[in-house]
Amino acid sequence: MGRRETQAAGLGISRLGIGCWAFGGGAYWREQNQKDVEAVVHAAIDRGVTLFDTARMYNDGNSEVYLGQALKGVRGKAFVVSKVSPAKAYRATLKEECEASLRNLGTDYIDMYMMHWPINAPGIRHFTDDAATIAHPPTTQEAFETLAQLKKDGKIRFIGISNYGVEQMRQALAVCPDIAANELPYNVISRAIEAEILPFCARNGIAVLSSMTLQQGVLAGIYQTAGDIPAHQAHSRHFAQQRGRGTSRHGEAGAEEEIFETVALLRRLAAQLNITVAQLSIAWVLAHPGIACALVGSRNEKQLIENLQALAVNLPADSKAQIDETSQKVLSRLGNSPDYYESSSDGRIY
Ligand SMILES: NC(=O)c1ccc[n+]([C@@H]2O[C@H](COP(=O)([O-])OP(=O)(O)OC[C@H]3O[C@@H](n4cnc5c(N)ncnc54)[C@H](OP(=O)(O)O)[C@@H]3O)[C@@H](O)[C@H]2O)c1
């Protein structure tokens, strides 16, 4: 068993995890049918998937609520990850948020509770416009001491972090050496964490969960050009500032040509391998020795079954090498800042 399989087995998590951001619907993901949510959750559990990834801020708590409903009767078979806003990481508010997540989920423990983003002023501004919180943000010390206390109290089983860079991990580990996992954006066109973050996590025994494995459908091959992507899903640095039509903050030119050259390669290789583009993209992420679990959002049971079949794909070395080489052009354009929403020189992850 390799390191990533050992890590996944040690935590009791599956190699593919269910991204629950769309559960409950809302402005970002539009309507999400609860019957489909329940079908995805039950089909996943029936096939040995354990990990379900949600957050308090996803759809104002509705992602947790609808996941909790879907898990009724099968809670014991699930490993539930939820996350707390860094703006709520003061001692008292963190405990309150954890209780609120437990109520939303209808459970008395969360398997892994993550700090959703590092605690710094630019990061917090994304979660709150409260001037007092921005001026006096919670400290890493109180946040991680409180997480450790929640673990002692049995409210959470593991402590996690999300979107943490190397320096931020060092600071958190100094308070709480007991950090089990870091959830970070990683996919064929988002490879920034390869340079420093993945090696640091490997050295420190921190399992890595990849978020946005399919780059919200781009890496399932559902779009032919950048112009086809809904504006609110094109506001990352991958795409030119104007694609976000007022929602982008990065001010950069993006790497659209290189991205669609990569997607074209994925289409060719997927056809040769007789698999789908989504399966190829998931298999590529899982082929990295530093990734314990790939999080994938599936809207319905059909997408889930297709995506789960990626676990059986044995990615040929020459196909992987071709994807690495072509997507390297995207990486060269976008650079090593893993914050894909702020400009490369002003990222919240360091
Ligand atoms: N920690 C963080 O800060 C963070 C940030 C982002 C995401 N995440 C986690 O990562 C999870 C996954 O990311 P994500 O939800 O952004 O997106 P994703 O998994 O990259 O993409 C999901 C979307 O791809 C499309 N799709 C999935 N399977 C497909 C298939 N087989 N064929 C065609 N299209 C398919 C669907 O689009 P349609 O809806 O158009 O059908 C689906 O909504 C999230 O749910 C969340 O749990 C965490």
C-alpha cells in the first residue's frame, strides 16, 4: 500500500469523496433537487464511498442540512467533513459554529472539522464585512486551541485545515501538531500546490484532499470555449478578468488558450482509452502520490456512477506524461500561487 492509500485507510476515508457544495442549491449552484442528493448519497455509500465534504458556509448551511437529511439511517457509514469560517474562529464563536453545524447535520459528532481558510485579514474579508472582525481577526492560537478542545470533548474526531500554505501550516502546527488533513484546489489545470505544499504535507503526515477536481465541469469536458462557462464559474485566475463579468478580483489575463489545448488533449486521450473526460481528469488527480482523496461534485446518480468508475482507471504512464507536459503550459502561465481567486502577487495562501 502506498502512502496515500495508507493515509486514506488510517482516517477511514475513501479515495473519492463526495463534494457537497451544491447540496441545498442556492445562488451559486442554482437548484439542486433533494431526491438527486439522496440518490447520490445512497449510491455512494452502497459502493463504499465514505467521505462527504460540506461546510457551514455552503448555501447558508443548507448543504449541511440536506446532507444530514440524506444521511439519516446511514450516518455511521459516513465520514463527514465540515468547515468553519475563519471569521468565526474566536473561542466562543468557533464553539457556537460547531454546535450549529452539528444541528444542521443532525448528528452529535463531525468526523473532520476544518478551518475553511487561513486566518488573515484578506481571507477574512471574503467571509465577513464586519469591520471589527477585520480589524481584530481571531488568532491562530485561539482557533487551534479551540479545535483541540472540541476534539477532546468528542464533538469532532479529526482536525483539518483547508487552503493552508506552508507558512500557515507551520503556524497552525506550532499550536496544534494534531492536524490530519489539508483540503486544497488540485486538478489538471490547477497544479500550484505541487511545488511546495504537497511535499510539506507529505513530510508532516498531513493527508491532502483535492477540491474542485473537475474545475466545476471544465475538466469533465462540458465546455468548448471559455465563453461557454457561466460568468460566476469563470472568475478564477484560469480565465481572463473580463470573463467573470464583474465577479473576478484577480485582474489577470488567464490561460484560456492553454486550458482549452489541455482539454482537447484530455478529449483525445479519453477517446483512445475508452473512458470519459471526467474519469480521465479524476484518475490523473488520484495518480499523484500526494493525494489521499479526490473530492468530486456529482449532481445526480448518473454523474456519480460515471465518476466512481475513475477509481478503476489505470492511467497509462505515457498518457499521464502527455497531460503533465501540456498542462505545464497552464501552470507556467498561472504560476505557483494556489489562491486562484486573488492576483498571483496578492494570494491569501502562503
Ligand atoms: N475547501 C474549499 O475551499 C473548497 C473550494 C471548492 C470546492 N471544494 C470542495 O470540492 C468539491 C468539488 O468541487 P466543485 O463542487 O467546485 O466542483 P467539481 O467537482 O470540480 O465539479 C462538479 C461539477 O462538474 C460537473 N460534473 C461532475 N461530474 C460530471 C460528469 N460525470 N459529467 C459531466 N459533468 C460533470 C457538474 O456540473 P453541473 O453542475 O454543470 O452538472 C458538477 O456540478 C466541492 O463540492 C466542495 O466539497 C472545497
